[in-house]
Amino acid sequence: MAVSFQYSHEFKGKRADEVYDKVMPWLTKEYAKNVVGTRPASIEAIHGSHKTMKGWKRNAKKKLNFTLAPSQSGVAAFVTASPTMANSSDVAHMAEDARLNWGLLAEECWAAVDGKDTTENAERIKLEKADLVAKNREEGKKMFLFGSLGVVLVFIAIFAIVRVAHISVPYMVCVILVSMCGLTAFWGATKMRSK
């Protein structure tokens, strides 16, 4: 499943080459790799580090494709952020977190081009992110609780079936049920730690 997110910004009173010349040093400051540009229309780069364990975080490895086009009031800038193959399943599972984290990254770029500390849109994204973190923690607690209880209940049920009813339970049934409950608890713990 291909996952990508697109962000845009309007730079009023600027030319495409000016925006291009400010995006490039921002990418350098961000330690972007494999930066390839076609002045003044497009830039491609790999941003982030493979050391970031959670693929949806700000500094997770991702591909950034910038497109700059003249508009009526200046320059319309677009950036598409796509996870690397190694991070794509993580990002698909936590897509809303990735959308917000990478949206804040794009807003940092736009602010750097405008010579500002932040943008109005960044403040809105931060509020959305705070709401999402609270929601994830609540969902994570439920998943962790149900997954943990599931593991315990599966063991109790198997023990009861084998000891009381003297019926043998196939080994794979035990492994599958415990694995499903364990994964639910694991993803719950991951959601609780979402930031």
C-alpha cells in the first residue's frame, strides 16, 4: 500500500528561484541526502534517519518531492512526503500521526523560506496533534488492556480444557491466539507512547 502526504503553501510576492534558493539551505540544515534539484521548479531529497525507529516520526526516513510553480500572488509550493519501503507499513498503521508530524516539518520549511519562526498553520497542526496524542493514548490503553487480558484468558481456557475436559488443544491454535492478543497489547503500548 503506497502512502504519501501532500502539503502546500503560497509565498506571496516571491519568485520561484527565491523560494528554491531558500529551500535548498533548509534541506542542508536538515541533513537531507541525495538532494537533486531542477532550478527553479523542483527538488527531490531523502530526509530523516534510518535510526528513527518509528516510521511516522518527524525524523523518520522519507522522500520529499518539492514542486514550485508561479501563482497569481507569488509562488505555490507543494511537497509530497513518502515513507521509504522500510517505514511504509509503520506509516500505514499510524498514518494520521505521520500526516501531522510531516506536516509540521513542511511548515518548518515554509517558515524558514519566509524568514519566520513559525506559521499560522503550524499552530493549528500542533493542536490537532495534541488531540490525536490524547486519542491514541486512550485507544492504546484499551488495546493494551484487552490484549493483556486476552493472553491471560487464552492460557486459562487452554489449561481448563486440557486439565478439566482432558481434551488436547492443537499447539498452533495456542500460538495463533496468544500471538493475536500479544500483538494487540503491543500496538496498544505503541499507541500509548505516541507523541
